[in-house]
Amino acid sequence: MDARSPIDVRIIVEGASDVENVSRAMQNIALGAEYHITISSIIPTTNPTIAKKVVKGADILLIATDVDAPGRELADKFQKTLKDEVGHIERMKFPYGHDVEYINPTIIRDEIKNAIIRAGLTAITHIQELREKEDELWESRREVKNLENELEDVSSEKQRLITQLQNSSEEKEEFINEIQELDDELKLFKQRYLDVKNEYGIMQNKNLFETFSLNEIWSELFNEDLDEEEHVYFITSEFKPDNIIIGQGLIAAPTRSDVVEWLKIIKTVLIFYDSRIDDLKEEINNDKFSPNLLKE
């Protein structure tokens, strides 16, 4: 039997009526038995201060606000104020213009599972980078330990010289100079120790990939809705750009600039082939179109 604590998922909604509908949707979800996940609470509030206290410590927070302008605004506010209180925040995707209390429980049930899957996929994209950073952190720990040992050696040498100074007044001036030099070295070692320790902390807290909504960033870049999302998936799958991960309506890369650059390339391809995307697929299958052209 798995002795680990289950993944703690909490859902935040706008009111008590939403709680009732979400509870109905959860009646046939066996997340605990199937996935070692527990939905520990459904929280009805529109107050970020109250939400902070109630969601603190959750592994995953699902935001299930109404799909209208006020609901989207509230969801954005929750994402900004609660991001440091939980492990991961995921917004649930419902049909636009619907209140949660009136949405079919089956739709809510399916979206709860999908939102949890999206959260898991986001974590998976970081595994390789996390392993590399873990190696760097271990190397930093070893360097910190070496500096601590050097610091201890220098401190011991300083104490030895002080003792000699006390026992020999004739060598006092010489010892004073040596002590001053050791003091300077000690300051340098302390500074090196602090610098490495600071770098270690920075590496430990650094985000490895930035994740964006594919539809939102497409609309922001080109002032249009992304009607053919599957074409973006197809082109990305075929050309396999470095450091670009896409799926579940999300696109991730080391920086936002990397995402923008790749989407501009895709837009150029789509404009060139217009509605003849099947022609592009045929050229790729017949090796008439080289993926390397997009990298030159």
C-alpha cells in the first residue's frame, strides 16, 4: 500500500450554489482510488484574503469561476494573489457565458479530470531540466562544503597565531601582520561562501520553463482567434523546434520570446499555404519540404 500522502486538490468557486453543483459532479469521480488524488475542499469565496488562508498548502488549486467578464476578472485576481500559496494553479475551462451553478455536472466532472491532467503535464515538461538543476545544486552544495572547511581551517590558523602572539611579545608585530592578512583572507572566503550560497538559492528557486495559453498569446500576437489549433500542433510535431513544448491548449518555452518567435514562424507557414494545409502535409511526407528551412 502506498504510504505517501495523496495529492491535495482544492477547488475555488464563487458561491454556495456553485458548491452544490460541483459536489454533484464529483459524486462519481474515484480520483483517490485511481490516481492517489483527493479533492479536500470546495471553497466558495470571492475574497482573495479569505482564499489565501483556506487554500494555503494545497498541491493543486482549480479555479472554477463563472465564464463571464466578472468571473474571468476574479480568476485573474486569484491567480496573481494565490500563486505563492499553492503548488500549482489551473483554471477550469467551461463554455463561455455559463454560470457554474447551471453547467451540466458531467461537463464539470470531465473538466476536473482534464484540469488535473493539464497540471500534471506542466510538471512533466520540467523533469529533465529539474534533473539538470538538481545536479548543479549538488555541485554547489559540495563547493559550499569545501568553502566551509576552508573557512574553518583559516579560523583555526588565526586562533593559533593569536595564541603564539600571547606567548611571545618579541614576535608581536610580525604576528599582527600575519593576523591581518588572515583576516583579509577570511573576509574573502566568507564573501565567496555567501556568493555561492546565494547562487545556490537562486538556482533552487528559478523557474525552468514559462507556460502560456496558446489561444491567448496567438490572439495577442496576431489580433485574431486561433481557429485551427490542430495545424499548430501538426507543424510543431513535424519540425520539432528546440525547447518548445505544446499540448492541451498550452505552449511552454524557456522564455516568452522563444514562444513568440516560433508562433511567428508558424503564422508565416500558414499564410504561405493558406487553406492548402494538406499540400504542406503532402510535401513533408514526400520530403519536398525540409524542416531545416525553418531553422535557417
